[in-house]
Amino acid sequence: MATSTSSAGTHHGDHRHKPSLSLSQIINMNFGFFGIQYSFGLQQTAINPIYTFLHANPDELPILNLAGPMTGLLIQPIIGALSDKTWSPRWGRRKPYFLIGAITCSIALFFMPFSSALWMAAGLLWILDAGNNTAMEPYRAFVADKLPRNQFAKGFLTQSFFTGLGITLANLSLYFFQQVWKGEAATGIPYWVFGAFFVGSFCSVASVLWSISTTPEIPPTDEELALLRSQKTHGLGVILEPFREIFSSIATMPKTLWQLALVYLFQWYAMFCYWQYVSHSIAKSVWKTSAAENMGLYSEAAGWTGLVNGFYNIVTFLSAFGLVWMAKKFTARYVHAFCLLLAATALFIMPGIENKYLLFAPMIGFGIAWASMMGVPYIMVASSIPQAKNGVYMGIVNMMIVIPMIIQTLSFGWVYDHLLDADPSNALRFAGVFLLIASLATLRIKADEVESE
């Protein structure tokens, strides 16, 4: 693979014509996102119950989830910078990172249910998140690499479709295996967790292999290839160069991305609160119990949480392509602001619902919002960044996601105990307030609007 010390240009648009792709081609290129998000769905819904089965206290959950944001902060920008400077005639630019990440995810998913102690589960989560981040970051850049500007919306919202589909099936697998595979391991982890994670291990690799085999990358021009070969780094420079690239790109970052950073501060802090405490909130409001009081009933609540999360992700993949039309008609920022308002409303309503079947109603709005979170902001980003720096800037956008998550993991344990009365229902309402603030902050974003097909 060739690496260089500078990007091949700093202009916003690509200097050559990129042909429009058919919907089937866009689906093929993004199919690997399905496996990545299947893995992410298991993390959303099953990791915190695994911690609970291994006797973690609720106020320990934020710090035990530090792996996700920390690996995202450390890995995604570096992978983005490296993939921008990579080209192999055989393997391409982004594909090597897809494959390495998918294999790492697969291994971690397979071994996760065998965790015998909290430290083992937490360690495997670090490995799992490292793999997920290695694969996910180049996928965002892949869309901007392959598609002309007028197909950005369709490309990124196809990723939203696969986000919804992958997370839906991951969550439904939890409920399915809970019904057909009874009993538990000596560690206290139910056997239904094993089934769901084994399926995830297979999907992680298989879906990425499909994308790699069906979608060629656009090779660099002769001029770009000559630049890559002439400016290769050696020794310590290979390690330091991605960091130089990241910091220099942050220093010249478009205003749109700074405005998006404020939105993401509140949006992703809120989402981490939801994922950590939703099963505990449902156990309290519907089953009238907690993990400390009745682990059996909490296990039922965790399984039902998988159904609830699966449902909102069904809404996500059903609504993703509708958001393409909405972003074109109403602009991306107005669509995202409205969607965040829907999510905030859902989290205000959800803790007061005592009938488990009624929990699905507020998840309609939450699912639409999740589709927006996974696609709409990237429309604004892709229209604002230099084409030659797709990878590094998509990595920087991920830093905007994970830094709020790191802040949440370090701060929310104290907030939960001292300001929210150690009540998981209050944790969800708190997240709703932050989503409302994020919605208002979205209205401040000014970005180039991209016409979509």
C-alpha cells in the first residue's frame, strides 16, 4: 500500500466526473454497513444486560461503556487519515479497513457471551469497538468517494436503511433466542445471549465480504498516484503523519462542522443515556422491579427491550428513503431538527408507560429520528468538506460523536446518583431534554444544500 504525507488537493468538489450509480449498486456498496450495524445493535441492547448479569451496579454502567467512545476517538480519525493516503491496485483504498474491522468484530462477538467476569466483558467490548470503528469510518468516506454530489443523500440514507435493518435483526434475535433457548451458563449469562452473538459474528464478516466483492473503488488518477508514491513516509513519520493531518484539518475545519459539533454534544450524550438505562426503565415502569430485586424479571425486561429497540429500527429502515425526499424538499437541517424533536418527545413519554405493548408507540418517532441521525447530518458534512479529505473529515465528525459519549461515561454516574435519584426513568427524561436542546441547535447550522435524485 502506498501512503503519502499530504492530501491530493483541498478543493471541495472532485475534479473528475463520477457516474451516477443505480439503486442496486448503492445497496451493494453499503451492504457491509448491515453487518457493522448488526454488531452495533447487539452493543446497544445486550452489552448492558451482560454487565448486569455479571453483577454490575446501574451507576457503573456509564464507565463500563467507555470503550465505545474512546476507541472511536482514537481509531476513527486515524483510520480516516490513513485510508485517504492508501492505495493498493489489489485491495483499494477503503476496503482493507472494512475487512480488518469486520474480522476483529467477528472474533469479539463470538467470545463475548463466554465472559466470566466484568473485566473480561469490558475488555472484549474494547476489542469489539475497535473493530467496529475501523470498519465504520471508511464506509462514510466510501460514499463520498464513489457518488456524485446529487447522490449523497441517497448514499448516506441507504446507510441509514441498513442501520435500521441490522439493528432491528440484532434486537429481534435477542427476543427470538430468548424464546427458543432456555437456561443460562455458570456465569449467569443466559443462553439466548450466545445465540444472538453467534449470528452477529457471522453477519459482521459476511456482509462486508459482499460489498468488497461487488463494488470496485475508483482508482486515483495518474497525478494522484504519482503524488502518493513520491511522498511516502518512513519510520516514525508513518505513525505521526495521521496525527498531523488530523490536527491541521481541525484547524481549517469548515464552519458547518463546528456548528454540527454543538448539536452532537447534546445528541450523543442523550443517546448514550438511552442505551444504558432503557432496559432498567422498562423493568421499572412495566415489570415494577429492578435487576437488584428480581434478576429473572429483569431478564424478561431486557428481552422486551430488544423488541422495542428492534421496532424503532424497523421504523428507521422504513423511513430512511423518505428522508431523502424530505431533505431535498425542506433542507437537511430542518429535517434533522424536526426528527430530534420527535426523539425528545418519545423519551419524555416512554418512562410513564406501564403497558409493554404501548411502548412501541413513541418508538415510531424515535425510529424516524434514528434514521436521521445515521444519514442526514452526513449530507451536510459531505457537501462542506474537501473531496481529497473525505476520510479524515469523516473521522473528525466521529470525534464529535464520541467526545460527548466520553463526557457522558465520566459524568453521568454522578448525575444519575445525585441529581436523578438513581432513577432510570429520570435518566430517559434527562436524555429527552438534551435531544430538545440538540434540535434547537440544529437550526443554527448553515450548510451548502445538495440536490438529491
